[in-house]
Amino acid sequence: MTSTSLSVPVIAIVLLSMVLVVPSDAHQAGSGWTYPPACCKGKDLGGDCDAIPAAGVRKGTRGFSVTLRPGDHPLATRNHWFFIPYGNEIPSGDGDYHICLHPTEDNVNCFFAPPDTI
């Protein structure tokens, strides 16, 4: 066997390991639970998930009203108001509210609410 034929499988294993390891970090909440991959696109792609202050979330008759101010989420550069109809929320894994913004800060990809508020 030549050294070239040995290096191809090694390179393939290294590349596969990198692909399998890196995405899991992009889907971790600060408290340690994992966001669904469909929700978290990673900061490098222009969208991300993060916890948001409970003070900015109100329950109404038809859904959640979410107010984000700069600093409430890493991607929020201005004030935002989002309406999340009941049934579109996902139970959070840590009892906090979280939101995923993608492809821009103007778009909610996923919204997580504490299970006891659903």
C-alpha cells in the first residue's frame, strides 16, 4: 500500500469527525439542553437561538406576545415585537423562554416556552 492510499481514509475520518462534532455546539442552549437542529442555524449562517427575558413575554388570548430589545438576544439590534400563536411554541428544556431568529433578526424560526406556561 502506498502512503497516498493510507492518507485518504485518514483525511476522510478527520473531516467526518469535524462535521459530527461542530454542529452539536451550535445547538446547545447556555443551560446545556439541545435546540432542535431545524431551529438553530448557527451564528455563522445569520440566525441563532438564545434565551430571552421572561419580562418580554406576555400570554394573550390567542398566543404569546414577545418583545425583544437590543441586548435581549445576541442578534437583536433594534426593538422587535413578535406574535406566536398557541400551538406554535415548543417546550423549553430549562424552564426559560428562548427564541431562534433566522434568516434575519426580523424572523422567528422557533419559539420555546417553559412547559408550565403552555
